[in-house]
Amino acid sequence: MNLVLFSNSDFIGDNLVSIHDARRLQHITHIHQVTLGEYLNVGLINGMTGKGKVVVHTADEIQLEVSLTQPPPIALPITLVLALPRPKMLKRTLQTIATLGVKNIYLINSYRVEKSYWQTPLLSEDAMQEHLLLGLEQGCDTVLPKVSLIKRFKPFVEDNLKEIVGTSSALVAHPYTDTPCPAQINYAITLAIGPEGGFIPYEIDLLEKCGFTTVNLGKRIMRVETVVPYLLGRLFT
């Protein structure tokens, strides 16, 4: 937890925040090991960042006197269209996405996405927010990504995706093309990443008709949880 995040409901007075849930309390107590009068890096969810002075420290509560003076990091200029990963990978992927500064995410269905994936309780709003917050804490960010769940591939691509792409450059990671993925770009993109094994030819054809360009990541075959940070690092660093 590089940034202690709190919401408006945590305020108990002007610039005074109460931390009393087990996860944050234990981390601050046992990992940061702060004492009275010490400062922590803090941030208001979807708001500013700053410093929090520990003014009360008990076994059940930590109160912070906060001063929020700095904006959060600038978001990456990307919309991520991601085939729904298997539940075990979804947790780590959501955290990584939030850490790296992606703010618009579409989790979509695909031929190679198993139907059972859509039944996971990890897709509940509370569960996704939990993992997104973990990612924000790691990346010292406050702005929660917006996640949309898309269970029908073809209607989404044909009816909605072109408007989502807008004026951005549209790329789809695809192992069966000779076009290399660009690097160190400075423009907005919409990036589509398929399931393990990639999108099937029919899906690639629909994406290409929607204006997407297929790009290759090289000869190595990577898991989704590896592809996401690899691509974001290649494109924006």
C-alpha cells in the first residue's frame, strides 16, 4: 500500500479521516508501522492526493489529519478491450490495469472465453472495486477505472465499438500477423486483447472491419496477465 486511499464516508470531521476496517488498519499498523505524529501518503478516491498525519492510533482505529494538495497521476490515453480472463487471472489483471493508469476497460466475451467465467463472483461491482483499489494503492493513483461487462461479442463490435474507438488508433494483438506492435507512442489508442490463444479468425475479421489493425508481439506466447503489462509498457514507455 504505497497510497492510503479513503472515501468521503471515511471523513469524521474537517480534514479528519477515520481508518477502522481490518485490511487498511492492519497494513498501516504492521507494514508502515507508523506512530503518532508520523505522515502517510494518502488519497481521496476519485480525488486529490496528499499527506495524512496520524493523530489517533489505537488497536481499532487510526485517525489521519489530511491535506490533499496534489492531483493524481495522468491516465494513459488508452481504452482497453479485453477478452474476459479466467477468474484466477482476472484479479491480478485488474490490479495491474489500475496500477498502470488505464481508466476505460471493456471485459468482453469471445469464442474462447468459457461460459463459466461469467459466473464468477469476481465480476460483482464490489469484488472488482476491491482489486482495482489494490492496484490504485500500488500505483499511487486515486481514480477508479470504469469497467464495462460485454457478454455478446458481435453486437458490441458492430454496434458500439466504432463509437468507442472514436478518433483513437485501434489495435488488436494477434499472433498471426507480420505487423509489429508500435512502441513509445504519444497518441490515444483503443487496444483489443483476446483470450489465451487469441481471437478466432471470424472475430479478427469483425474487428478489422471496425477499423482495427492487427499487430504482432513477437514469437513468444504469453498469458493474458503477462501480455497486458508487456503491451502497456511497450506502447507508453
